[in-house]
Amino acid sequence: MLLRSLAVAALVAATPAFAADPPQLAQCKVCHNFAKGQPNKIGPNLNGVVGRKAGAVAGFNYSAAFKAKAAGGLVWNAATLDPWLTAPAKYIPGTKMAYAGLKDPAQRKAVIAYLTANK
């Protein structure tokens, strides 16, 4: 039992910092939920977004521009999330996402790491 407790403690200590909400996520939480089963808000729920086809959250009304980009096969991963988070309106002109973007690369990396772990 002691050995198991020590192993759990070591695992917790080794958990990357992005397992906790990065501070930049507060901006995202204004419009998005992140926990499985939570409803869509102004934006779709982002639980499990990494690896998911864009525009696939049931019950969310995506813009025509977003639907067109999604129809082209867009799948969310680090390579597609980075330019999206940098400048959403530039990545998908006509999107309903009214967010100027996260300009700091380290902050984007932290958010993407959180989204990757958030399943």
C-alpha cells in the first residue's frame, strides 16, 4: 500500500504543468466549456477537440465559412490549432468566433497542450 501511494505521488509530481488550466484558458472559458457533457455556450464545447473533425459538435450552429472549411477535411491538431488560435478570422474568414487571437507562441502552446490532454 505504501509503495502504491509513493507511485501515485510520483506520477502526480511528474504530471506536466499543462494538466492544470493555463491562465490563458480564462479567455476561452468566456465562450467555451471544456468538460465532457457540458453544453455549448457561445462557442462549441471543446472537450476532446484535438483529433476531432472541425465542425463536429452536435447542436452547435457553425458559420457557413466554418462549415465550408470543415467540409474540406479540417481536423484539429497542433498544426491546425496554432494558426486558428493566432488569428481565427484570418484562418477562417467569415467565422463567428469574435476573438482577435492569442499572439504569444508560448501561450498558444500551453493552450494546445491543455486541449490535447482534455479528453
